[in-house]
Amino acid sequence: MSCKPVSTLARRLRVLPQPALLTLLLASAWAQAAEEPTPLPGVSVTGTKAEQQRLPGSVAVLDQQVLEDSRVFTVNEALRKLPGLNVRDEEGFGLRPNIGLRGLNPTRSTKITLLEDGVPLAYAPYGDNASYYFPPVDRFDRIELVKGVGTLAHGPQTLGGVLNFRTPQPSQAARGFAQLVGGSRALRDAKLQYSQAGWLLDLTRKQGEGARQHLESELTDLNLKGHFRFDGGHQLTLKLSHFIEDSVVTYSGLTEAEYRNFGARYNPFKNDRFEIERSGASLTHALALGGGTRLTTQLYRANFSRDWWRQSSTTTDTQCGNAFRDARLAGQAVQVDACNSAQGRLRDYQTTGIDSRLQLAHSLLGATSHLELGLKAHDERQARLQVNASAPSGRSGSLAENNRRDTRAYSAFAANRVEVGESLEISPLLRYEWVENARANLLSGQAGQDSLSAWLPGLGASYKLGAQTTLFGGVHRGFAPPRAEDVIGGNGSLTEVRSEHSTNWELGLRSETLDGFSAQATWFRNDFRRLIAVGSIAGGSTPLAEGEALFQGLELSAQWYHRSGWFGLAAFSWLPTAEQSSPFRQVVGGAAIAGSAAGKRQPYAPKHTASLTVGWASDALSLQAELQQVGAQFSDFANSEAAAANGQSGRIRAYTLLNLAANWRLDPQWLLFATLKNAADRDYIVDRTRGIQTGMPRLLQAGMRYRF
């Protein structure tokens, strides 16, 4: 059973503000004044290499060469190469990434803005910013990370940073490749990419086993992208995508006794099923005007359907009865077929929006300045069902929930970069967010509605110490809206859940003073007046809570390429402070969360994360070894050292993974490659939110690519 709300694009556009729609008409009106087109803006959050030097905040980029030469298997593996990120595995394929930034909890990537070519990648970034979907990492040829004051140009999450995943640009000449990969854990991966006459077709088919027993995934990812230039400075990019996933995957982790008795790969829930279907479309129009002025408008739409049938959500779940739960806590093997119960959590999301940005140069007040104005309208529709089946593999039954949640949001921002002399640039920014949530219980007929707004100021600066060295810094207000379900109860009642609020500081230095060497160092301080911790963050049973918190530390990154062929990449994050500045208290009732106290460390905030890659490359051969390290971390507010019997709390030990990769180019057309992930075959725990989740064992993969 699935819920499929019906809507049309025309009906969605009725909620969009008239000024945003008028930008499409203004583009045509200004066509006669346009000059030669520039590379398409809007899809990048970092700009060109020269523009990155002027940014008043920290920035990091993974380019196509880094991603391909290391043969990254998941997005989690790729993102650990960047400073400031704590990226947690879940099922082993990276299909549901958990990305934390500068100490913020990584669960479901709720504290970060995810974009694809500048368009929201999350299916409900305002009303339910949780990542239950992520495309295969080899869809992208570039990953961009922006932190600090630059996040105000995007949103709605401006607490930590923005990750933008860029897809390849189509070519005019006919070219492409076919690729086959096989490996351990029953991995089968086929990819076809072909481009001609401004069109790009990208097709991926992947399947294999996950980190534990009865974790299996099959996915198909199809993308079509067209990029065209027209007279008068117009550029147009059309993107269409369709993604299907069919997985056997559970939500529940392991108890301590299960982990001890049966090992890291154990998982009894063979009947759990996870199915996704997502269709997306975006249309980007860019117009280059005289005097360095550019207008970019992006229209986007995505439909996302998720059906998850499961017999257990946590190690303490009594859905299968108390005896079943007690057997798991005692470390006894359980027969899931004897549990005559399955819950279907069925979700459908529709997201529509339009985002217009105008960039222009001016000299008001006698100073050379660069102004950027933005206006966005965004609309979300959530349809949520819960169906309780009376058989372990049942897919129909009684309806326990029928909920509708709608979110409308409008935002605007202005940023003005002022050149003061030849070395100093100052960038004041201001963002405004207005969000309206509505929720209707279709079983009882009860409904409620609420709205909020926020002004988000920021100030950044950059100073050239030399031709290739820049000192930068900034301060801005961080913001994230509460989820629709947290603000409005199932009976339509309103709960006073305020938006998250922080003051974020940065001071850094980036340099490319040596040939082939670049580095960046950034000190940060994120002071939260209000940080929301949802129930699934610490132990799986904590009610919605909020409190004050402080995060501060240092990030380092460097890249080195030598003409002899040797190269290295490094990223290091030191987080000495991730403090609960006040006890976290329940939003409803105000009771303190068990164990939470001022001075204790936030859960899932390791003091150290690091990545180091060393390799050698020639025209025909490249070899590299990589170490990825994640420091020890707590899994609950009480900072419990000892592991609980249910596996949901206790210290998570540090772990280090060794990845190896080799690429051998036989000729311009044929390429052979092989990788060894977690080469030491280390067993390690990555999460305790719903019980013990373990990382992937050793993975051996080999493949070939043929270019044509």
C-alpha cells in the first residue's frame, strides 16, 4: 500500500511569488543587451579557482581526478577526504548518508544543506530535512564544501555548511564510456555515459550486499542533461533524473549480547524491505548581461516515494513482543518468521521551487563592489501512512496513520562584496527566511498551522597577503527551521519549538605559494543559543530536546602534486570543544534529558578526524594508499563509557581504515583498475543510535572502463 498525492506543476506555481516568476520574463526582455555567454553560473557554490581565493569563508573541493583515481565506493568515503566532516556509515552502500559538520550530530544529515548543481538534493529541506535517499557517488564529477558566512547565500540550514554535488557538463563532440565492476560482497556495477550535441546520458546499475547479513541493495540511476547556448547570451540547462532502489535493510542495530555472541555481521531481520522511487527535473536559465551582470533562474521539481516495511526499529522495540525483545537483549538467536507483525512506514514527498539570482558590479559610494541578490520560493508536500500488517512479510493491513504535512517557504538574500584598496574585500550579507507549516490528521480530521520568520545577518572579509595567500574571516547567524511534525502534533496542537539559532565565527588562511602545493587552515567557533536534538539522536528514545552548546576547533587541509609523479592529500579536524553549555531539556515539559549536564560533551562529536592519501602517478599507472581515521566519540548525552545492554549507549572507539587503489591505462581507450577498501578487514562500530551498527568488512573490487 502506498500513498500517492496528486498534484500538477501548474498548481504548485500558484504559490510562488510574482517577483520570482517575473525573472523569467525579464531574462527575455534583457536579451538584446547581453554579451557573449560565460560558463553557466548557479550550479557552483565555490566559483572558479580565482573566485575561491576571494571567498570570505572556508572552502574545499574534490575534483574529478581525486574521485576517479581513488575509486570511491560511497559518498561517505569521498566526504571523509574533506576537513570538518564526520561521516557515518549505515548500511554499507552510502545510500543514506549521515553527515555531521563541526561537531553537529550526523544522524540523517539534518544539520547541513545538500545541493545538486545548486538545487536542493534533500526531498524536504524545510519540513523534514532527513536523508533517506542519496544517488550513487559516481553520478558526480565534483564535490564542493562551503562553510562560514558563505552559507547565507543558500539555505535553509545555515548552521554548519553547504555541500554541493556537481554532475558532468555535456559536450558537443560525441564521447562516452562503458564501465563494469565486480567484487566481494556480491558487488555488480555497470555504468554507461554518453554525450553528444549538448546532451549527456548517464546510466548506473549497481547491486551488492551490505555491512551485515540480510542487507542487500539493488539500484538503478538514470540521468539526462542538456546544456545549450543561444544568441543574446542565453544559456539553458535541462536535467531529468529517475532513481529506483530495492533493498533488504533493517533499521535496528544489535544488542551488546548479539554483537558478542554472533559477531559484527549478524542481522536476523530478513523480511525488512526498503523501496524508493525518485523522479527529478530542473531547468536552469542563465543570462549574461553587459558590465559583468548575470541573471540565473532555476526551476526544480522532485517526486520521492519511500516504502519501508520493518519488524523492528530499535533493539528495545516491542513490536514483536516482550519475549522477542528480551531474547535479543540476552543474546539469543530469534526467529523473525515467528513474529507476526510488520510495520509499513510509507512516505511520499513532492518538492517544487524557483530560485533566482542576480549578480552585478557597481561603484556606488566610489568603491568597486559586486552585488548578488537572491529570491527563492519553495513548496513541499508530505503524505505519510503507517500500515500494520499481521504477517512477517505482509504488505497490507490496518491503517494506523494517515497524515498530510505541507510547507511553504520564501527566502531572500543580499550580499555585497566591496573592494577596499587592492588587498582588502569586505562582504556584508543578509538573508531572510519565512516558513509556514501545516499538518492534517486525515484519520481524525484534526489540523493545525504555524509559521516563523528570521533575519540572518553576516559579515565576511578577505585580505591578500600576497599573490597566492589570503587571510579570511567572518561571522554570521546560523539558522535551521524545526520539522513540521515537531511544531504541529497529530491532533493539530501547536508546540513551541523555535528555530535553531547560533552565532558562527571563522578565521582562516589559504595559500598556494609553492608550485603544486595548496593548503588551508581554519579556526571556527559555533556558539548555539538553541540547538535542537531530535529523539533519534541519543539512544533512540530521547524526547525532542533543546539546549545551549558550543563547538570550536581547527581544520587543516592540503594538496601536493610533484612533477615526478608523487602526490598527497590530507585533511585534519581537531574539535577540542563540543560542549553542552546547558542541560538539554525536553521541549514539552522542560524536564532535563537523563545524564545531560553543562560541561559534558555532545554525542557523536569525535575530537579528531583525519584523512591522508599518498600516491604516485604516470601517464599509464597510478597507485595510492589512503588512511581514514575517526576518533572516539560518545553516543549519549550522559557520556557513558560502558556499553548498555541494548547497545544504544556507550563509548564508540576510534577506528582507522586503510584503502588502496590502482589504475592502469592500457591505451587511450582501455583502463583497468582495482581497489581494496578496509584492507586490514577491521571490525568497527559506527553508530549506536538504534543499537550497534557496524562498518563494512574488507571489500575487493576490480573493473574496466572503455572510452569511445
